[in-house]
Amino acid sequence: MKRIVLLALLALALPLAAVAGSVDFSNSGGTLTGSSAGLTLVGSELTVVSGFNGGGIVTGNLGSVNFSTGSLISVNSSGGATFNGGGTFTITGNGGGGLPNGTIFSGSFSGPVVLTLQSSTASGNIYTISGPISGTWYNGATVTGATSQIYLFTGKNGWMGSSTVGSGDTILSTVPEPGTLGLLGTGLVGLAGVVRKKLKS
């Protein structure tokens, strides 16, 4: 009986192992423009990637990060704002550090994008931008449930207009395709059959 319980636990744990780990992308610089049409980031340099294909941390000029959101929904009393999802979110590699030369991730914001005022300084305000993103990985795998947080400095007019991004961070988690899970399930059924046969004999 103990063996059957252990096999059941193993069967529940293996699909979790089939999910690829998260990859952390950091970027800096680039121009972020805010208006009632939404937020747009262009020309931000991809500087650090951690966990790509199970690897360690890679640094340098690795590519670029660009995005746009949907239109403005509302401005809150604390100086922040909320934008519609949609738009685009693209991470591109230049072939350095073992990354692909071309599009690494292509997707969009899958829910509202929230801009939050963190603090005010003599040179302007510091905001964070966060929102869920989903799309397609460079190898065709689906990416979902990812969150992007961009840290930026703006001028004294708040987030409207253009400013230079201080730094950004995007974490992506890939989801295995249905075929992979199907093969895993078939293997588990076969394994359970072998164990059952041995227990009977």
C-alpha cells in the first residue's frame, strides 16, 4: 500500500518537473513615453539574463526590450495610473551570451497595467510599472502568468511625456506544450502498470 501511495505522489509531482524554470530579463535605458493612448518603451538595452535554458547569469549588451500598453483607464489620486492590457511586449536577443539572435519572446499584456508612484525626488518622480504578460517563447512554447516590473525616472510633469528608464525586470515562465504532458502521462501509466504487476507477483 505504501508503494502505491508513493507512486501516486510521484505522479502528481512529475508534471511540475515538466514545467521549465523561470527566466529573468533585466534591461536599462530606452525612452518611455506616456499619454492617454498608453505607455510605450523603445530602445531599452537587455543587460542581464538569468536562467535561460537552465543556465546561469549572462551579462552585457544582449539585445533589447520594447513594449506598449493599451490606452489609459484611470489616474489615481496618489499620482499613479492604470492602463488597458494589449499592446505588445518583445524581447530580442543579438546572439550574445548563448541567447538566440532574433526574437526571444513576443507577446502582450494580458491584463491591466498599473503604474505606481514610489517616491518623489528633486529630479522627478520614481514609478514602477507592473502587469501580467503572455505570449510565445522563441521555440514556440507558451509563456503565461509572467509579470513585468519596470523602474523608471520621469520629469517633474509626472509620467506624461518622455523619460529615460533607469532599470527594468521581466520574469517569464514557460508552460510545456500539451504533447509533452501527454507523453509524460503515458509514461506514468506504463510505470504504474509495471509496478502493479510486480506487486501482484
